[in-house]
Amino acid sequence: MEQTPENKIPDGKIYKDRQIWTGTFLGGPLVAGYLIAANFKAFNQPDRATKAWIYSILATILIFGGLLIIPDSVKIPNQIIPLIYTGIAYYLVKHFQGLNITEHINAGRQIYNWWRVIGIGLIGLIITIIPFVGLYLLSDVLTHDPATIHYGKLKHEIAFDRNNITDKEVDKIALAFTETFFFDSLDQKFVDAKKVDNNYELSISCSNGVINNLQAYAYFGQLRQAMQTVFPNNKIIINLAVDDPSNVVKRFE
């Protein structure tokens, strides 16, 4: 039977459903929108192609925007979200384009090669990641206000985040360090201060030699007790950290 204009199989190239699955998994929902829209155009369905683009852009914003606001304490397996949006894209392709794709292939019409799909997927990944990395870095700058104040002739240093602890509190901590003779005129000291609930957590930068040094442990234990008398309403925690405040080798509380 001769094909009418309505059911004529297009001569242009299309993407197979498995290619769209792969491209989406590599590059995200934005790539899914591009590939699905390309098929709709080949099938002479421009309105659906436009909708595919709109939905893919919205999905990209919702998914990656959501990832930015999920707390760090919520652990999500790395592959879960890509598998979810890839599965949704694959279902939509099978539902809205499956029959047309099958007829196109059975009629011997052309399909795009896999290298093109992989290339589009990788390009889409880069295009998607760049703006969201920028937003992440910007949000990190906006939500953190790091500061450093120096004290005394040796410029003893206390680093802190103004969104977490005030300058006035840090000044009081520095005064206590001075009164307990930790901030002396012999060696420059480096401290990272933060407030956890109603506790002051003070990480003191030390060399590797402090590890398992019983005399040093005894000194810093006494220092914590002396600091605690200055802050009766706030628990004082002293961490000995090597190289980085997060690398705590001994904790006194």
C-alpha cells in the first residue's frame, strides 16, 4: 500500500531508544531533551519537540537545584538519581516514539551512530555541570564568611566563620588564651574556632611530634581546664590538629 503524507516514514536519521538511554545516563535530562526532540522533528512533530526541550530544562533545574539544597548529612548513592531520570526518559521514548522508531528501523532508514550519541552525552554533561558548579561555589561564598584575627606581638591567629561565631566571642577566647599564657611571646599559635550548639570547639595547629606525647597531652588538658573556668556557661573542647583543623589527633573535653 502506498504511504500517505500522514504515515510516510521519514528519510532523516533518528536515535534508537537504547541510544537515548545511554546519552541520558551520560549527560543528564538535558541530553534526553535534545535526543527526544531530534526524533520528534524527524517524525514531523515539531510541537512535541518543543515540549521535550521545555520539560528537559525544567527537569534539569529541579534535579540539580535539589541536589544543591540537600543537606550533606543526607547520603544518596551516586547512581540512584541518574538511574531514575534515565529510566523515566526511556519510558517516555518507548511510550511516545517506540512505534515510530520500530517502523523507521524496519523500513531500513538511517540511525545516528553511537559515537555521536556518546559525544552528545559528554558535551551535555559539561554544559549541565558548569552552571551548577558555579552556583554551588557562589552559594558556598554567600553562606560562609571566613575571617582571621591576629593577637599580640606575634600575631597569634584565630580563624573562624562569622556566620557561626561572633568577633566578640573570638576576642574573648583570645583574651582567655592570653591570660592562660598560651598566647605568649615565644611562638606564634594558630587556632581554628567554631561554635557547636553552646560549645566552643578550638582546634590548635600542632606538629606531628604532639602525637602520643604525654607531656603535651597533659599541658593541653590543663589548658582546657583553665579555659573552662573563663567560660562557665560554655563547654570548652580543645582539638590538637596536624596540618589541617579536620585532622584531629587528640581531643580534650
